[in-house]
Amino acid sequence: MNTKKNMILLAGLASAALMAGCASVSEVPVGTAYVVDGSGAYARSAASGECVRTGYWTRDAANEVCDPDLFVRAPAPAPAPAPAPAPAPAPAPAAEPTHMTYEVVRGDSLWKISGRSSVYGNPYQWPLIYRANADQIRDADLIFPGQRLKIELRPSAADVDAAVHHARTRGAWAVGPVERSDLRYLDQYGLTPKR
């Protein structure tokens, strides 16, 4: 029963499509059933397989089964997505400082400054401060309040070892004259004390 209703419905739809389309009623034999595609673009005879174009048919909606002369083309490729904008370069990390500045106060010595936890935390490293400030310190035993000393933040292990060795083996010293051992220490770096 269901198939009989479908056949009648299809015949009715085909007739309506054919009447609105390019085939005339006189060309369609009575009692012939046509199957109309979902878009209404063409109808096919259930008996002969012959295709009939309806009024809704266009070349774009044509089908190679009903029109063998139709050149079948591949669907147009989807447009390539626009490339994502390049991310903004990350700001370069701020260069870590290699030196800090220390202002001498009354009662300071290179020994005391070097022993501060905010500087080296080891008083035997005072020659590092002397070397970094040879342009403004003549005698390592005589510094003045208000002097701004450059402190190297990350001295190499070899420089630390040389400084500690010099501090331990310096020998006798006096305020005023530059000790020969201090001159030898600076000389290994190509430096001379302030004149």
C-alpha cells in the first residue's frame, strides 16, 4: 500500500515538474512515472531511465548521469585560510646587570664592604673591589666617604680565587703607600692604581 501511494505521489510530482519544466505533457506518455531529485532540477523515467530537465534545471545544478556531455569538474578548492599574523616578538629580557654601585660611608674599608652579605659576603674578596676601581683608588687601605665604587656582581671563579689568594698572602701593609703586592695583583690584569 505504501509503495502504491509513493508511486502515485511520484507520478503527480513528476507531472507537475514536467509541466513547469522543459518537457510538455504531450511528450510524456500517460501512466509513466518519473522520479524527481530533491532539488527539482531533473526527473528520471522509472521505466526507461531517460532524464528530463525540469524548469529548475541550470547548468550548475546539472548532473552527469542525466547529461553525459556535461564536463564534471571538481569542486573549487576552499580558499586557503589567511596566515595567522606573526606573533609579536617577545621583548628581549632585560640584560642582567653585571655591576652594582656602592657608596662609601665613614668607617668603611674594602675589607668591610666585601664582607657585607649584600656585596660578596666574604671579606677576603676585597681585591675584587680594588681591581674594579683601580682608576679611583690609589691605596687599597685608604678610601673616602662619598666615593662610589663599582662592584662586580658575578666575578669568575678564577678571579675570586686570585683575589682570595692575594688577600691571604698580601703581607704587611701601611696606610698611604701602595704595597708592592697590590701592584703585582693589579699588574696581572694590566691595571695600575690611580696616581
